[in-house]
Amino acid sequence: MRQNPVKHALRNGQSVFGVFNAMASSGLSELLGRSGFDFVILDTEHGPGTTESVEDMVRAVEIGGCVPIVRVASSDRRDILKALDAGAFGIQVPMVETAEDVERILRYGKYWPIGQRGLAFSTKAGAYSTCDKQEHLRTSNSETLLVVQVETLKAVSNLDEILGAGIAGPYGQCIDVVFVGLSDLSHSMGLPGQVSHPEVQKAAETVLHKCKEAGVPMGTIVGSSADARTWMDRGVLYFTTTAPGLLLNACKDFMSGVGR
């Protein structure tokens, strides 16, 4: 694995911007990779991507000169292993609610001595056995981005434990971003879809405050550049938007411009 520019930008306190692609299309993935984003998240939680299509999409994002990240379906070993073996430069893990969840992510997402990630050099990640094996082990541990999604009230209430498990171990900060999933958070609060509701925003601000105290970047999803600027002013560094949202807005703008 080469150097991960997204991880290094975050460590230097710089904002990074990415886009979710839940469509199993290598062509769209390459296009997004060429569109100026810092990273593309290939979404296997809500998207139909298979192990094979994800590897093709990872390759397409790289061709576009961008950083490929996979949102895995869960923190299970198989989901994490398949994404990393496909060559993803990072994983984004949904529904993280406890310290045990974080420990499982580290166990499956990092090689020894941090974790017990399944070891095979014959994968795309291992350059099909052509890599320097020790260099692969070292750089995979240092450069792989690990993002945990906090998106329930349980997760917010357990945030101190979640952060502690991710940064206070013998190997220091291993979790790179805490990502607030506003939609699911609103759902867990009995306010489904009301991401701008004061109570939902208050919970997100609680996460942001604790992340700042712990020195861990926070991320969230935004629907527009104006939304991103608002969160940037609050200190958020890791931003995502969605490919369907961007495409739909562009189509609407075009048709509005021609009077339709």
C-alpha cells in the first residue's frame, strides 16, 4: 500500500471531502475518482456490490487518481477482510456502539501486533504476491484508514468508551475518524429523517465536542457545499455526500436552465 493522502491530511488537521457510491458501477466509480474528491466510498452497506464488483470499483477509483474506501456491511471478519483484500485504502464501519465493536474492528482490520487481520499476499492488496511482504504489513497498518460510524443514541452514550478503545491502547490512535450518521441517529431518537431537528443536532454536537477533546476528527454527511461549510466552521474535518444526490441536482439544474 502506498501513502494514504486522506489519512495524512486528517492528521495534519486538514478537511477532506468524499462521495458515497452505492451503485455497483466501475465506470461511475472512475468518473467520481476523476471529479476532484479526495476519496470515494464504495457503499456495500446500502449498495448491491459483490466481492468481485467492489474490487473492480476499487481499481477504477485508483485509476481516477482518488483514494478508495469501502463502507462495509458490518464489523464481521468476512466483511472487513474482503474489503481490505480488494485493495481498499480504508474501511468505514456502520453501527459501532460499544468498545467491543471497536476492538473487533481493530482485530480484523490491522495486522499483528495490533490485530489479527487475515494474511494473504496473493490478493490485490498484496499486489498478487509481488509486494515486499514486510513493507506490505507495515504500510497496511500505518496507512489503512479506519472510520467508525456513531449513529444511535446508544453509541452517543457510549462514546467515551468507543474513543478510549480506539485511541488509548498500546499502539495509540488506531481509529482515524468518528463519523456521525445523522439519518440513523435521527431514527434512533424517534425522529426519522429529521436530521436538522434541534435534538439530533445537539447529539451531533455532543459527539463533536468529545471528539475534539480526544483529538479524533469527526465526520458527517452533507447535502450541499453550504452544509459542509457550516460543519467546517464547527471543526468537522471529514465530509461525504452522495453520488445520486449530486447527479439528481445536476439534472434538475440543467432542466431548470432550459425552462423545464
